[in-house]
Amino acid sequence: MNAKQDIKTSLGELWFLSCPLIVTMAAQVVMQFVDRMFLAWYSPEALGACVPGGMLAMTFGALFVGLSGYTSVFISQFNARKKRASVTLSLWQGIFLALLSAVILASLTPAGRALIYAFGHAEEVRVLELKYFTILNLFSGLAILNNALASFFNGRGKTKTPMYVALVGNAVNILLDYVLIFGKLGLPALGIVGAAWATVLGGACMTVIFCVLIFARPIRRTFKISRLAGFYKPIFTRLVRFGLPNGFGILMDVISFTLFTFMVGNIDSISLQASNIVMSMQPVVFMVLIGMGSGIQILVSKYQGLKRPDQSVQVVKNSCRLGYAYAGGVALLFFFGSPLFIHLFIPAGTEHGVELAAKTWPLIKLVSFFVLGDATYLIFGAALRGVGDTKFFMRIMMGCAWLMLIPGTWLLVYKLSASVTWVWSWLTFYAWLTAVFMVVRFARGTWKSIRVTSA
């Protein structure tokens, strides 16, 4: 009876932490959808430019987002041991890292612009890509700073606060999208430039709200926010030591998937459309699993700080119960409901509709297996990162990306002229291979001796 009660409590704790994080992810997906919908209404060129320009800015920032976000692990461990001063010091080191990252990212803007020229896109699209990327990258430090500020709440289990802040910031973004893209309220129509500034101002709104909350009297006094402000080398260096591999692993994941997308586009236009259809279905799965993964990371770091690896194992077991119940249900829906999704994305009368449906149908079947592998990777990968095994995470993501996924996709597309079904089969195998590596590593238990916040 007691064992059952422990499981119920742990499941409730995981769900309590993860649910707001899932809502935050969902709000982000909705915001991106509305942003692209407005740009599609404005002009086809603006829509075509926002995707590669936005992906490039996201790729540049991935390393630093993973680095600053690791602040939550430090805060979680110190908070579990009731070391409030160390919680505050960790927050400030995360802020300093975010500010340093902002400067580095801004200095990389010319390199990003050079990459856009190298893409060789049509002139009318390239001009818009340059404008969109430049604004996003120059101010991308805001997202990284917000990640560090949110860690102060997430690490202490107060995940609802960043959720509400994100909802307000996304609402501001959507409102400003409409005003600035189409030129409402007496303002000129700025198109894709307006969309970029809406993103920046939405992020700035979040920064202001976080600062107001953190520096409000109750938190300021309890955690001595002002008195403990400053650089603290022991925590800063350990945050870099564990956070940098975490960010680099995330960067490898983003780069490999981005390159995979670009290479698929070289098969043929119908194959690209089929691939884009199944990619459009995936956020339904991943916004839930990534949100839950953040909750897993917070919980296992908490129990690792308390030196209770047995509880970390229990968190992962319960995460598998929740994660596989959801991912398995979606996988069954994709597998047996593929005709429904084909009709949703390929309505009757679509040009080349029969050929497109024929290519899309087997991809939807493959995605059913892909989401289960990716769910495994996200659950166990989040657990390993939470306990501090970030170097292993980085090595696996780097090795699988550059020794397997990217060269294998290149070989299939450019040398063997393989179909999009074979290319997606390779991606599915890659997802399961990374998942197996994460499971085996966690099962071996070498992570139990890792100490993130102490020597």
C-alpha cells in the first residue's frame, strides 16, 4: 500500500511540475503558427523567408539556451537542501552567462548573414531572410536571459509563474504581429520586419515581468536578491562545466535535424511536401514530451541534490508511464488513422494530390515508430542531463549526428537517390539508436556518483 502511495505521489509531483511547462510549449507552438499565418497573408515571400531565417537564428541560439537553462538544475539542487543564498548566487551566475551569451550572439550576426547568402535563395526571399535573421539574432539574448530568469522559478518547482509570463509575452507578440505586419493603429505595414520586432518586444515584455517579480519585496528579502548580486566563481565555473555540454548536445540535435530537412528538399518537391506534412504533425507529440522532459530534469536534479538516486529512478519510471501512455496513444492514432490525416493535409483537388498522398501515407506509418523512439530519448535524455551526465549526452548527440544521421542522409539523397520513405526510415532508426544509448547509460547507474553543485 505504501509503495502504491509513493508512486501516486511521485506521479502527481511530476504532473504538477510538467503541466505548466507543457502549456508553455503549446503557447509557443500557437504563437509560431499565428506568426507564420499572418506572414502568409502578407506575402508568399515573407512566409518563405521567415522559416529559414528563424531556423538559423534558433540554431545560433541553441547552445546558449541550453547553457543558461541549466541554471534550473543548480537552483533545484540548492533549493532541495534549503540553501537560499546558493539559489540566489546561481540565479546571478545564470544572468551573467545570459548577458555574455547575448554579446557573443550579436557578434555572430555577420556570420549568419554570410550563411544566408550561401544558401543561394531567390533574391526577393534572401533580402527578407537577411532582415528577419538580423533583428532576431541581435536581440536573441532576451530569450536566453528569460531562460535564466525562468530557472529561478522552475528550479524551485514554481513552474506556473513562467507559464503565466510566457502566456502574456506570447499574447503581446501575437497582438504586435497583427499591428506591425499589416500596419494597424496608424503605423506603417512592416511585413516580416514587423514580425521580427513583435518577437523582440514580446520577449522584452517577459523580461520586464520576470524582473518585477524577482525584485518584488517578498522574494527580494527572502532570497537577498540585491545583497548577493555579483560574480561567484565556484558556481559560475561549475555551471559552465555542466551547462556547456548540455547546450552543445542540444545544438547538435538542432543542427542535425535542420540539415536533414534541407537535404530532404533536394529529393523532389512532392517528397518535400510529404516530409513537411509529417513534420507538421509532430509538435502535437513533442510539445507535451519536451514539457514533461523539463519536469523530469527538475525532479531528478532535486533528488540528486538530496543524494536520493533511488527517487530519481522512480521519477524516470513514472515518466515512462506517462510518456508512453501519451506517445503510444498518438502513435496508434497516426498508424491507424493515416487516411484521416492525409485528407486533412491533402484535400480533394490538390495539385498532384494522388502522388503526394502516396508518398505521405508510408511516412505517417513511420512517424508512429519515430515518436516512440523520440519519447524514449526525451525521457532518459532529460534524466541524464538533470543528474549532471551532460558530457555523455553531448558525445552521443554529436556522434550520432555527424557519424550517422547527416552522412547517412547525404548518402541516401545525393548518391543513392533513395525515396523519402527510405530517408525517413533512416531518421527513425537514428531516433531509436539515440534512445537505446540513453536507456543503457541510465540503467548502468554511473550517474549516481555525479555531484553537480559540489566537488
